[in-house]
Amino acid sequence: MSPGGPAVPVQDRPPTSEPPVASPRRGGSTRARQDARTGLALISPTFVIVVVMVVLPIIWTVSLAFQQVRLLNLRTTGIIGDYSIDNFETVLTSGGFVDALVTTLVYAVCGTGAAIGLGLVAALALRRPFRGRGLIRAALLLPYVAPVVAATFVWSTMLNPQYGLVNEWGTGLLGWNEPIAFLSSRSDSLSLLGVEVPIPTALVTVIAFEAWRSFPFAFLFLTARLEAIPDTYEEAARLDGATPTQRFRHIVLPQLLPTIAVLTVLRFIWTFNNFDDIWLLTGGAAGTEVVSVRVYNFLIARQDIGAAAAQALVLALILAVLVTVYLRFFGRREEQA
């Protein structure tokens, strides 16, 4: 017994209060919410930049494409207005649209193929180490890093029919009958085995310029991929008696196909939308008017902003369809090769 009163049984004593233990589940959810808020705070500047620089201009362009907007009433034009499809009818039924679209496809396909082909040849030629290889590799990057204005000026000067270096050599050394206007002649005849074959001179010239200016980009990618191929594969094939052509076809090329697939998509998109090269070389004349040049003419010459926006949307839609078809039917096949 206690000296102050009767004893209290142990089982009847009130339980002692203990501090509550935090639930691991609740703590985990709180940490997850904090991580989510931190992630949103980190990506918010990029999100704002993308919305302001990409999303809003796209919405504004789509809105202008469905309105009759000229330069005079641009300030009073809002996102919501009198929508119609008149601009698209004007663009699709205007003279020269189909020809410009065909020219754009020819320019993009040939320019992309030539650039990747030249890049592949250069990468294979400089694959093995030799004295001065680094200097040659650095020199091959000059067409890509040179300002486009300087590059087009050099080409225009060299190809000038009056004082150009190419025509001087052609008439003096190669036996040309007369100088060739490479940048202003729509078509010239080339004799092959007694048959006169028409050649789109200006278009071929701008395609050659695009290939020359863009092949260093493909050269960099393909060189990096070639450096990653183990030498043991080719060494084993060489011991088995495989020829250089067989080694390239069955060993090197399958290793390069995924890289070539990516290069094809990137170069095709950039070449399809290319404007400055053609504008600086020919101004879109002599059969070199591509769709991007038509967009510029609608915007600047005609001051028809609505039609220019509509034509830009048509160009983007055609490009999206072509890239989707390529990725669907060719991209997966090359990645699995």
C-alpha cells in the first residue's frame, strides 16, 4: 500500500501519453509534393520561353491565316476575327504554286542526299589517321561555319558569266563554246551520246551550293559514329577474305544507318524550309522559286499577310506529312538494321 491511500492496480492505471509517430506514407507524399514543386519551379523559365517564343507565334500565325489581313490593317487585327478559308483558296489556286512545290521537293531531296553523300565520302576518306588529318578535318568545316552572305557572294562571283573564274577555266581549258550563266539560266542543253538533254542550270547550281554548304554537318555526325565502330569487326572480316566493298556493305553501313536516318530527317526539314541560300543566289528566279520564297513574296511584295501565313501553314503541313511518312516506312527499318 502507498502511504497516501489505497493502492491502484497496475492494470487500472491510465496509459502514459507518447508523442505521435509520423506515418512513412504521409512523409513520402509530402516529399513527393516538394519535389514536384521544385521541378515545376526549375522548368518554369523554359516553359515561359517556349510559350512566348513558340506557342504564341504559332497561334498568331494560324489566326492570321484565316483572316483577310493586309499591312494597313495589321494593327487592328486580333486573334478573334472574321475567319474564312479564302487565303488557302488563293494560295492553292494561284499560278506557280504547284511548280514551286515540285521545285521545293526536288531541292530538298537532292540537296539532302548530296549533302549526306558528300559527308559520308569525306568521313570514310579521313577515317584512318595520317599526318595532317586534323588540319584537313578543320578545313572541311569552313563551308558550314562561314556566313551565308559571304559564301553566296563568293559563289556568285566565281560563277559570273562575264568575269567568273569557273567560266574562265571552262572556256579556256575545258573547251566551252560560251560562258554559262549558272545562276540566271533556267535550262541549258547537255549533249550525251549525241542526245541533247535539258539541264535546269540554276536549280542544279543551288542544289550544289546546298550540298557544299551542308555536308560538314553530316561529316561530323558520321565521323563520330565511325570512331565508335570497333576495329575487331573489320579485322575479322579481313581475315575471312572480305573485300573492302563487302566490309563496307555488311559491317560499316549497317552501323551508320541509324545515324543516316537522323541526318536525313534533320537535313530534309532544314533544306525544305531553306530560304536565304536561294534568295541570295538567284532571288527565286530561273526556276528556283521554292515555297519559302513564295511566302516571302506574298508578305513583302504583295503585303498580303493573311495569304503568306496560309502558305506557311500549308508548307508546314506538307513537311509534317512527308517526315511522318519517312519515319513510318523508312526510319524504323534503318534503326532495326
